[in-house]
Amino acid sequence: MPKKNLATFALSRLRERLSLVEDVAKEAEIVAEIRRGVDFRGINLWTLIFAMLIASIGLNVNSTAVIIGAMLISPLMGPIMGVGLGVAIFDFDLVKRAFLNLALAVVFSVTTSFLYFSLSPLSDAQSELLARTTPTLWDVLIAFVGGLAGIVAGSGRDRGNAIPGVAIATALMPPLCTAGYGLATRNGAYFLGAAYLFFINAVMIALSTTLVVRFLRFKPVSQPDEGQRTRVRRTIAAVVVLTVAPSLYLGWRIVQQNAFTRGAKQFVHEELSFSGVYTITSDVSYWPKRAITVLLVGKAVPDNLIENARQHAARYGLEGTDIRIDQGAEATDAAKDAIAQKAESLQGLLRVSEERIKTLEAELVRQKRPEFPLSDIAEELRVQYPTVSSLRVAEVVTTGSSQPTAPSLVVLVDAARPIAEKDRQKILAWLSVRLKAIVVSIVVQVAPPRITSTRNP
């Protein structure tokens, strides 16, 4: 079978599997469902506002799960697909109505996000928010393929609920939230980048809807003449070109920036590695000026080696890059500050580690110490000195020592009458051996005889 006939056969089979073209009721059902999703009023409008609040909170606290939840309940896909359907079937009233509702949705969305971020105490731009400020060609492809998936799934015999998935994949709501954040923080770059990303998503979803509806040969509402058809085709082409062209440049710049960053890291690793020299900081800047600033400490590197490394920069794609290498006493104030900050941080970690080690050593010694058998010792002492009724011990806590030692004790002896100094010394020596500790002193309390001895409190 010739290739042309094979392609025609494959397309026809695909068309048959996607939709029952001959089934007018089926086609009318699809068109009616898209029309119903165009209008923003009542429940749809309130759902949009609440979804925008949820998405704004998710971006503010950098929660991916919250952002996905907001996109699942977002009704933004309706008017975008309505534009694509209206263009495909030449229903210009539907196109106008879908545009007006989409504009209304955008205004309410950006306003809601603007009000939230104006009142939120969290003003830092998180990674989820920053990801929506630099659209590229890959965002165009995602939006176009996602739109194809949505309209194809909605037109097939076994229709699945693909619209929420398409809304998540193309991320319609986060760009509008980011645009509101840009307005609230007066950051024009964030606002323009996010607005452009939403424009890309909307145009590509509408385009994919138009192409699939044309491919499935839905019945047009009106029969335009050849001039109208030509104007529609040219308008579509112009909008697509204007949409895609900036993303091509931005995508190319991101590729170049990634290549530059990778080359800069390789250059620092391979060309600035010297014996006895350490790289403290390595700052790489691509925009607005390509520059590399490296801070080296350790042994001084001769100027001829530094110059030789600069001459090798072209090997890593760093032509025209301003390469600044600071070392030792020649370091700039910023470099010296970086060294001081790192040194202070390391000293702080060292102090914390030393305190932790001391605490753990003291705890280890405490855990290894045996319990003193005071009852037995008191009975043994009473046999030798009947006037003794009981004894207690108190541990002397020693601070500032980094080495674990045997416990130091003060022994409190209750006796019926004072004990002679000679006997005290004997008791002191005996208790040191018996308790396996350093007995600092013995304190004798004269008290009436007690029947029982007390244990260590």
C-alpha cells in the first residue's frame, strides 16, 4: 500500500475511533458541554475565586499539594476551550462570549491574588512561584499537548474526565496567582513573565481544541466564504507566531545559561584546583554580564598560573567571561566578609559540638556509675561504731572538666554523739574503698539514734 494511502487510512481510522462523526446527537452533546463551561456567573465565579485563594496560599507557602488541589476545582478551562470550539465551527458569537468570560475570569483571578498577597505577611517568592515567571518553549509544548489530550478524551467514545488533568498539566491558575503577586510586590518582571505563561497556555489549549474539532469535522454553525476562511487561518497563524516567538528566545537563553553554568563549574573544578589551596566561594553570573568570581584561600597561587587558567576558559565555553580570582590578602571586602562568615559559622558549630561532647561524656559516666549500697554500708559502719545511726551521700558536681572522672562524694553521718577526728579519718579511708569513689569529707550530725538507714535520695 502506498505511503499516502496508508496515512489517509490511518487518519480515517483514528477519526472513527475518536468520535462517532455520523452521530449528530453525540456531536451536539460535546458542543453543548463546552458551551456550558464558557459562562462565568454564580457558582462558577465563586468557585474560581475560592480556587484562586487556595492556589495563592499554596504558592505563598510553597505547597505543591495545595496548588494541585486548587487546579482540580478551577473552572478556567471552559472559556478557553470555548474559544477554540467557536473558531473551529465558525461560531463567532461563541468566540466573543468566550473571550469576554475569559477576560472576566482573568480580572477576578488576578484581583483575588493581588488582594491576598497584599495582605499576606509572607512576602518572599518561593520556588513554586518563581517557576511561573520564566516561560519557555517547553511550556508551549506542554500546553498544546495537554489541550489535545483534553479535547480528544472529551470527544472519544469512552469519555474520561481529562479536563482536570489538563488543567493541572498546563497550570492555568498558578501563572495568574504569580501575576497578582507581581502586582502586589510591584515586580514588573514577575507580572509580565506570569502573564505571558498564562497567555501561552490559553492560546495553545484553544489551538489544540480548534485543530481536533476541525479534524473530527464538526458541523459549522455558519458557512463562511473563502475570504473569511483565509482571514481566520491568517489570524490563527499570527497569534500562534506571536505566542511562540518569545518562548523560543527564552528557551534558547535558558539552554545557553545552563551550558554556561555547567562550563563555569567545570572550569573552577579543573583549572583552579591547586595543592594546598581551597575554594571558599564560586559565584557564577550569566545575566546581565557573564562573570565568574572565585575566592581561594591557602597557599598563594602565582600570577602565571592564574593567567594560564584564564587562557583555558575558552575550552569550557567561557569566551568573553569576566573571570575574577581573589585569594588571601588580595581578597575584596565581600570576599573577606564571606571568609569571616564561614569562620564564625564553623566556630559556632565547633562550640556546639564541644558542649555536646561534654554533655554526652558526663551522661556516659553517670550511666556507668553503680548504685551505692547505703543500707549495707550503714550496717557495716554501725558494727564498727555503734553510735552511728545512718548515713547519706551527696555527689559533688565538677564543671569545666572535659575528662570523665570517678564520682566525688560528701558523706553525711548521723550519730548519737560526735566522732573523734582519728575515727573520722579511718571512716573516710574505708568509705573511699568501699564506695569506689573519692570521698571529699565526712559531715557528722549529732542526732538521736535511728532504727533504719536511708538510701541515696
